[in-house]
Amino acid sequence: MGVYENAIDIDAPVGAVRAAIAERGDEWWTTNAFIDSGVGGVCRFRFPSAGFHADVRVTENDDQAVEWVCTDASHPSDKGYRDRREWVGTRIRFEFDSIGTTRTKVRFHHFGLEESLSHYIEPNDPWAHFLRSIKQLCETGVGTPHQGGPPEG
């Protein structure tokens, strides 16, 4: 199984970065999100126009890391995936290192990818986009999430 890895430096302290990732996914990943950020909580992220969704269970949420385990997901049927539910069982992990008192290095890992791993190393890498969205949210107050409409009932 493959691992996608990336890192980004953000001009904000660890606590603020952790809170943005854990509690404000609707402002950096997709606007169509339901978030229960406590350990054991479930977050639902929907990308209707892209035909993708992911549900995750929070397994860690502290100033060292935020980690989710994907419990349900589906890639769009028109993208040629052999296993549209490949994300199920994968781990998404954000690790934090302080750079002084006002900056944070975020080390990102998505463990367990197989077929879709190549999708995340292309020039239009969606995870890189969403890491930049987190950076923008933390530094300017406005991220660039997928415009998925309001959360589902």
C-alpha cells in the first residue's frame, strides 16, 4: 500500500492550525461538511459536483496531530477507478511541529492508497491544493474549499 506525503509551513501557531484542520474542514476542504472533531467523532465530507464523498472517524486530535480513519468513501464512477471505495480503511494524518512560537510545519500523510496514489502526484495534485487552502485559511482567514453547497441535512 502506498503513502502520499507532503508538508507545508504556515504562519500561525500550532493550536490555530490544529483547530482549523480539525474543526473547519468546511472552510478548507469542502463547504459540504458535517464535522464532529472530538476523538471518536465522525466527519462527513461531500463533493457533489465531483462525485466523491468521504466519511472519517477522528482517532487523534491534539497539538501533535490530527488523524482520521476513513470509514466510507466513493470515487466517481466516470473516472475509471477499479476500486471506487479505495479510501475506506485509509488513514489521513496531519502532524504539527512548532517553528518558533508563531509558525507551524504541517506534515501530511495519507496512508493506504493504491490505485488513486498516482492521482495525487500529478501536477494538479488535489491534496497539495487543500494544504494550500489550510495555509490560506490560517494566514488570511479565507481558505479555498471545494464549493460543494451547504451540508446535507
